[in-house]
Amino acid sequence: MTEPTFPDADYVVLSSRLIPDLDGGYTLATLARARQMAAAGVQDGRGPLLLTVDPGTAADHARHRAAFDGRDLITEPSVMRNLFDEAVAPEGGAAAWLIGAAHPGDPDPSLEYRSVADAAVDLPVIVGDPDWHISTAPVVVRRADGSVAGVLDGFGSLYRAWLDHVVTGLRAGDPDRQVVVVCESRQLGELLAGWDDPDARLMHAIHTIHLEAPYTPDAAVNALWSRWFSLAERFDAVLWPTEAQRADVADRFGGAGVHIVAPHGVPAAASVSPSSGRVLGRVVMLNRLAPGKRIDHAVRAFAAVVEAVPDATLDVYGDGPERARLQALIDELGLGAHVVLRGQTDEPGRALREAMAFVSTSAYEGQGLSIVEALADGCPVVSYAAPYGPRELLSRGGGLLVADGDEGALTQAIVRVLTDIELHERLGLEAVQAARAVDPERAMAALAGAARDVLSRPSRRSSRE
């Protein structure tokens, strides 16, 4: 492939939050996209700005930047900026951009408020409402003396005002400078669909599935996504991680011109261990210990695996709310010598290079980054045929798909991969080839193509004015 070339423009990646060791694959995928954009030449190799809107302290955000920089997950700390770090004026109180965006008003006396950004901003506390982000409850802006300078109509007005401020800074000296914003969060996307900068382009990246169980194309749409779909055509492009999900969405909701495939890129491994170089019988999982990952299926399947392969072991890397329940299940089945919850790891590549197989029992995946990482490391995958990532990724080879939820078939597939060396070697070779379909070069080519397309035509938001 030719090297992907991004159009000359300023690029911004906008996320609700980016915090080390939080939000699992979402955080890593967002940071990886920014690094890969930098490698493709965006902003002379510095990459896009990474904007977040979580109301932590400036010290919190400094720690986050330092942690990411120390792990080489960002190109440099200066690319990461946070709304609330920039909401405070040097002399105290709200920054000029924030006061300028406010209008006369007062706090809502029926609500509690949380002071943030050195008390320059008071945020309304809306408890128990999944739609808190679309509330228009007043956000209070304060002067240095603590008096109310004005209010903004909800979180959306606050976020859009900051984005206006950032983009104005990018265009300093060149008011016609093109800007492309990649929104990585559904909640932010809903609020930015009404952003009234007609000269900027807004692309929305998707990380997860939009359906409820049983996750078939005609299944009910997750309630959190229903409103988002009514706004989707206001984005200049929507970036889906798999062709299957993009096709299902376009067939069901229309707007085929908006929906494109731009996967999260996963680089090839520096080296791939052959079957003979792996630890016999070792199987790994890399995921949060969360209900949707259905790790209990793998644990129960392993009780039968060890009957056929007595030395088999399952190392589960990750943490989450299911840890205690899973440990209880391991103990109940007497699998303590075979199945171990290892917690977080800073060396996923090492785990994949040593393992004979990688197992995924997720009920659904947007793309399934850990599956791609396993394929890239030449580690055969055994997975349920779950939408969307597992089914699509393994259609190219590199692993065995089994009927979704069939623990008996899962057991049989794991045993086959562990005991049939000829099969194992073939799957390992296929895995590396399959991973190339979503390597960074191809991922960036798709994203650069989307940027060229949206910059070649008027913004969809301006065309609807």
C-alpha cells in the first residue's frame, strides 16, 4: 500500500475522558488512533490534539499526561488538553472565553452544584438520569471574586464553547484554516451534532455495538443509542470499526453516504513465536472482568478441557466487577491449579507470544482489539461467533469460530487447537495474514480517505441550516 496522506488541516480527537487504566480498550484505541495519525504525518508528526472534558483537577490531568507519556502512548504531553484546565483565568475566576460564552442567569435553586476548576465553574449535579448530558440545567460561570458572571445552558453549551475556543486558536493567523474533529464518545457526539461551526468537519468514531441481546441486525437498539441515530446524518462521517456493523446500520437506518469503515489499527508484532516456541497447554484471555465478556463460559469450558489436556492452563488478564464471582466459580469447580485471574498486565504481547491459544467469549464486540492483537502475534484464536468483530475478523482465518454461547463447542475447539499441532501451525500463519487487514497503514488510509471526502464538500451541519 502507499503511505496514507492526510489532507492539510488541523486535527482534533475529542474524548469524554482519557485516564490511565480506565475504560479498557476504549482508551487504548483512542490513543493508538492519535499516535497512528502522528506517524502518518498529521501536525508534522505531533499528531492531533487530544481533548477531554472530565472535570478532574489540573494536577489529576498532569498525572494522566505524564503516565501516558511514560508509557509512550502519546507523542508528547502538550497534545493533551482538558476543558477544565483551561476554564480558569490566570488571576482566578473563569477564563475570558468562558465568560464570553455565558449569558445572564443564575443557578437553578432546585439543584445541587459541584464547584470545579478552582471554583470558576459550578456544574449541576444530576443524579440517576442516564440522559444527564443533554440537560440544559444552568452551568454557572464565576468571576475571581466568586460572583456569578453568567450561565451556559447545560453541558452541551459548555463543551461547544470550549471547542469554539480551541478551534479559534488553531485558526489564529489563518481564519480559513480547515479543521477536522474526530469525536470518540457517543455522549459528546449527541451534543456536538448541534455545533454551529460550518467550516469545521465533524467525524464520529464508534467503539462498540449499538444493539441489545440477541445482537442480531433486527434486535432492539440500545436505548442509549436511539437518540444518537436520529442525529447521525448531522455528522460529516461516521466511522464504524467493521464492515458488518456499517452494512447493518446503513440497511436499517439509511444514510449510506455517512457511514464508512475505518477500523482501529493494530500494528504487527515485532516477532511471532512458532508453535514449538509456545508454552504447551497455555491459553490466555485479555479483557475486562465484566458481564458482557462472559468469562464464566470459558471457566466452565475449561473444566472439560483439562480432562482432555491435563496440563492445560487458562490465564485471564484484566480486572473488573466480576472478579469475585469468577474466583468463586473457579474454586467451586476445583480449577485453582488451571485457571488463574492474573489482573492487569503491562505486557500483553508477552502473554500472547507464550500462549498456544487466545479465547474470546464476549457476547458482542465493536471490533475486538484483543483478538486483533492475538492474530498479530500469531496466536490462534478460539471465539464465539459473536457480532461484530469476532465473526468478521476470523472470517479471514487465524482461529476457530464456534456457535455463540455453546460451551461444549468451545471446549472442543480449545482442545483441538492445543492438541493438533498441524492445525495450530496453520492457524498461526493465517493469523498474521488476517491481522494485516486492520494494520495501522490500512486503518490510516481509511481515515485519511474519510478526511479528504468530508473536506471536499460542505459540512452536513451547514447544509441543514
